[in-house]
Amino acid sequence: MKKNIDLNSDLGESFGQWTMGDDAAILQIVSSANVACGFHAGSPAGMLETLRAAKAQGVAVGAHVAYPDLVGFGRRNMDIASDELTADVIYQIGALQGLAQAVGTRVRYVKPHGALYNTIAHDKRQAEAVLDAILAFDASLPLVVLAGSPLLAWAQQKGVATVSEAFADRAYHADGSLVSRREPGAVLHDAGQVAARMLQLITEGGVESIEGVFTPVQADSICVHGDSTGALAMAQAIRNLFISQEIEVQAFTR
């Protein structure tokens, strides 16, 4: 049984007058913040505000890189040329690093968002484009990846460190893949159920799949989506349950 675990959330996703999530509240609960880099969400001013709040709470910051898809919130698949995708990822990490430096913190890891995250978990060409971007920018930055995905081996071959991730508010298939958001039951909303599943993940090494089968999931970090309904309640329920079981919430970058 693990005695510590990282909790992360996707933050900095507000854009101008459009507000997404409650970054200030979530940052009091999580240990790592995946901050939008302006491609799927996030304005420079909003990103700066989130970075400043993360620093104040001692929360580690990661670049939440994505496809260039503001309208679709980065959840639409894109067949982007490898060199273009590499450049896009370098650009996004660099933008966030510049803002982070301005408030006295820094980017500690990279986590792809939405469709890019799901695509590179299984698409070797796009995965290598993202890995090449990390190697070009800062080879020491770890990449957050879907637990059990082929991307783990591809990253190892390239020499990029990885952090395996589980999703608190998402349902799993028996093969360890996430249930598509287009399918019923894909996103979980009951805070108690979500917390119990994540305790099972730590104590038993897996969760029950949507097919009703126990599915092994080996994870170093747990994501609670900042834009999910009841995200704050779920994050708090998970942290409270972990504290009661003497499981420390701490950033994997420590």
C-alpha cells in the first residue's frame, strides 16, 4: 500500500470573461497543478493568476499542453504533422515557463490535455513528436501519461521520465482504457464513490471497471478534473479520506 500520492487538477482554464472551475479552492487541496498554456484554454492574465496562487500554496506546476483548439476545448482529434506538433508543444511549455518565472516558480513537468493526451497514449508518431518537444526544451521534465498505456515504453526508449496517472472521476474499461466521454457512465460525480475508488486504487492497486471487473491501475498521480461537476467536493473527499488513512498527499516532483 502506498503511503503517499500526488493529486493533480487541470487549472488556469478560464479565458477572459469566461470562467472555468475554482482554481483558488482546488489549489488548497491538490499537490500539482496542470496549467493551461493558451491552446485549448487559458489567457495570459488568467494563467499568471493561477501560477501566482499555486506558488502561494506550494503546489507544483506543470504545462498542460494541447492541440490548438480553443473552440473545442482541446477535445477534438487533430492529425497534425510531427514537426508542427513538436513546435506547438515547445511553444506552450515556453509560454508557461515565462509566466511562471515572472512569479517566482517554474514548470516542473508536462501533461498533455484532452484529445492530445488520449491520442499520444496509443499513437506512436504523435507521441514521439511530443517527446521530442520535451527533449528539445528540457529533457529533465517528466511526462504525465495514462497508466498502462504504450506511451510509457516509448518515453522510456527516448529517455523521458514518466509519471503514471489515474483519473478519479472517470470510469475504466476492463482493459485499463478510459470509457469515452460520449458513453453513459463515463464521468463520475458522486464524491463518496470517487473517494472510495481512489482509496481502493492505493490499497488494492486498481479499481472496478464499468464491466464490473477488477482492473489493475498502477498510478503515481491521481487527477481530479477542475471542470467536472462537483470537482471541488470530490477533491476534498479524496483528500479527507486519504488523511484519515494516513496517506500523505504530496507532489511527485518532491
